[in-house]
Amino acid sequence: MLFEFQEVLVKDVMDSKYITLKEDHTLKEAINLMLENNIQEIFIENRNNKIQGVVTLADISNVYDDLSKDILLKRFIVNNLITISKDNRLLECRDIMMENEIGRLPVMEDDKLIGVIRVEQIRDHFYMNLERISIMLHHIVENIHEALCLIDKNGKVLIWNKNAEKLYDVSQEEIIGENIRDFFPDAINSKVLETKKIMNNICHSPKADYRVIINALPIFINDKFEGVLTTDRDITEVTNLLNELEKANDTLKFLEDEVKKFKSDNFGNIIGKSPKLMEKIKVARQVAKTEVSVLVTGESGTGKEVFARAIHDHSGVKGLFVPVNCSAIPSELFESEFFGYDQGAFTGANRKGKIGFFELANNGTLFLDEIGDLPMFMQAKLLRVLQDNKFTRVGGEKFINTNVRIISATNKNLLDMVKKGTFREDLFYRLNVIEIELPPLRKRRKDIILLVYNFLKELSKKNGKKIPEISPEVLDILKKYSWKGNIRELKNTIEHLLVLSNDDIIHEDMLPKHILEEVEKDIKSDEDIIEDSEEKIKQSFDLNKYLSNLEMKLISKALNKSSGNKAKAAKLLKIPRSTLHYKINQYDIKE
């Protein structure tokens, strides 16, 4: 069965639905064709009818600022367009796409386009076969002659087939999801949980005058122990069963691995595992599939646009994600930029007119960054569009219907602006159906190291440099710094360190001066506070306070020396970790 999936050919899966245009057609014509035919790419032919390039919706989103111009498709022609033949294997296509970070491959025969393979088709193919194998495996489990039991590494029952029900008089409803030891304290599979070793041909009598032979097999996936499989019956049949199950397991594992290559548990490009961030991601996942307006707030550099893109990507909408920086548009151009204009609308206007942000984002997402900088007159016009779902271009009379999801962002307090009369209250409540406030980096310090290594990898590739090591002292300073510019400042700092590094390691002296000075100042400030408190206690001759202060000082130093690792700090202080936790809470020591 594994061989079957490895040998699937392109001609068995490829899509024969595609569109081609000549290189002298415009990008606008390509957009219209893609929207009319619900397709995400158009292949470009040169004058000799040879495929030379491809333009996708993603390409269009990257040049949306230039859509007012008559961009010709020849701009997207490449010299090394990657193509495949109908006899390529599907797995080869998967590898080519991942290696080149592309989502489609044209299928050629005699220099002519005959079809296209998209990443969605490969993924769907594996999903369908994964479901088919799961059904087959369930059928095998329920129809074999042996009593079958599968438990996970904690002893929880995952599979308990019909023959197991008959043999032990315990129903599936009673035992699945429960611990095997609660029903059979001396069960063979419980022993294998401890030893992780195979037990073969064990004689057993679950009922009077009824003897069976049990085989218990520990399950390892990628050398990691996952559970135990037991089978009860004739040893010959059991051996055959294990062979079939191993083949099914190999096939199932193969398909799962292929699916995982196209599926990520990450929410967009958001990096971090801190509880505060995960809470925001949970909310974002919930609202992504809805059409409600979302307001993303937080300090500058916390990743508001990244969050907005992730919500759009997980929404399933077909339209584009159109980001707009409200603070970067001159007030006299706001209306024409948002709603577009018809030909001859004003002096200097493009003679063919121009589409605005709302048309470009139709059936997609319009991301309004720095929404607090939107002028009052545009706030009123924006509110009107959101209420009526239609607008007119500048100089136009025809109403254009729009279906756009609004995600806005700001680092300002819009509610305070409402109270001061600088932001419309009705617009505020229209935009703020769901608010997601992103935590600053100093409140998710555990994510700093993850971000550091991610930026090192990304920027090393960008700058063509080898990924350097980073000293523990530098990591410690980066964790302690306050990061007023948040993730943006951290990324710029990592690029600064990467560019300055001449050897294979980043040292403390490469850090920007202001970071070193601030961290050193904070450490000295903490020490001064402790010493000042200590001096006052000494003068009062209060022994209890003096001892408490000394204890607090020692705990702070141990935590500082261990970079906040409580287990190491407790070891340095020679006290139990539970005692350390108690003392930290008692003295309200900042970690």
C-alpha cells in the first residue's frame, strides 16, 4: 500500500482547467479572468505561444500599489520557469514545490501546456487516501478473529474491538478512554508499559475452560514510545495479524507525514508560546471564520499586521488581504485611495480611472493600520460604507457593492479619543466588535529566545551569511532588556548583531550601547533599592527585618545568576524548589 502512494503520477491528479494570456495583456485583464473563473493563477505565453511565466493572486497583492498602471504580463516572465511532465511522480512535485516555495507547477508535453498541479491537489489527494486507509484499518480491527486492545503510553484504552468485548465481557463504551488498570490490574499490557519490551506467547485464561495466547507489542514511532498493542488468540493467526497491522501502520504513518508537510499548527507567521500570546491566538482562531470586525491593539512593533494577516489566512475567504496605513495617506487623497475614481474625475487623474482599496479587497479583508489617524471626514465616509455595503467612486454616479471584512489596528486609545471628540463613537463600536490586545514583548519574555533564533535564521539567509552562535551572556541581556520597540526593535537588533559578527559567535560587546546601558542601569537600580532597604533595617536594629532583607537579597542574586531558572536558583540556595516559590511570593520578588 505504501508503494501505491509513492508511484502516483501527475497525469492521474493534474487539473486540466487553466487559463493562458499573451505577454502583452495587462494585469487588470488577468485579475478579471481569475475572478470570473474562480482560479488563482494565469499562465503567460510569449509571442511564440510558449509558456514563459505565471501570475498569481499572491503576485497581485504584492503590486497592488501599481494597479493603477497598465502593467503588462511580460513583467512576470521568468527565464527559468519550473515545469513538469505528466509522467512525473506526485511526490517529486511535492518536493519541487517545497524546495522552491511555489504553489503550482505547469504540466508540459511537447512544449505545450496540458494541465497544472497545485499544492491543494496534492494535499487533498493525501487527505482522501488517509481517510480511506483509516476506514480500512477500522474494518480490519473489527473483523479479525483476535481480541485486540491498543493502549497509549499512559494506559488509556484507544482500541477495544468486538472480540475483546466478547472475550472479557466489557463493552467498548465502558472501557475506551479509560485506564486499562482500572479493569485489569494485572494485565499483560500494563507490564509492557513499564518494560517497553515485547511479550510473546503468554498463556492466559480469561474465562473458565478458556485458554488464549497473548502477544503484547510496544509501539514506537520515530523511536518514541507511544503505547502497547495486545492480541489474544492462536499464535499463527496473531502473527499474520501483526504483519497486516504493521503494513497498515506504515501506510498510515506515511500519509500522516505527508499531510503534516502541508499543514502547520502555527497561526500564520506568529512566533511564541507564552500564555498571554496563546490566549490571543485562541481568540483570533475563533473569530477568523466569522465576518465580524476585529480591532487589534497594542504597542508599536507588537505584530498587529502579522496577526491581521493570520486571521485573514484562516478565514477561508477568496479575496485579497489589502493592508492600508492610514497615517501614510495625505488627507486630500483619502477618498480617491479608498474608493477609487472614474476617468476625468479631477485634473491629473488617470484617464482610465482607478480602483480603490474597497474594490481591491472585495470578498477579502481590508486591514486599516493606524486607524486612529483617520481624519474625521473619512471616518464618516468609512462608516457609511460599512453600514450600506456600497459606495461610489470619486467622480462617479454608479453604486458599487462591496463585501469586505474590516480588521483595524492602532497603538492609540480609541476610547479616550472618542471621549475627546477626535474619533467617532459609532465608528468605534462598528470596528471594535472583537478587540485583541497584543501583549508587549516585555510581558512575554519567554518568547524572546524563540524570536531571536527565528530572526537569526531568516536574516542569515537574507544577508547570505552563516548562522552564528549567540553567547549565553547576550541571550541573558536580550531577555532582560525592556524592548520599547517590541518585536520590530528586536528584529533590527538581531540584524545589527548579524551584520557585525565576523566570526561564528555573537559576543556581548557587539550589542548596541543603549541596550547594555539600560540593562546595567536596571540591575544597579535593583541592587541600590535592596542596599538602601538593608541600611535602613540595620539602623532600626530589627533583626527579623534584617534577616528577611538578607534572604530577599540572596534569592534575587540567585535568580539573577540562574537567569530566572528556579530549579537552578533553588540548588544554589540549597533549599527545596517549593520553598523558593513560597519565598518569591512572600517577598514579591520580581523574576
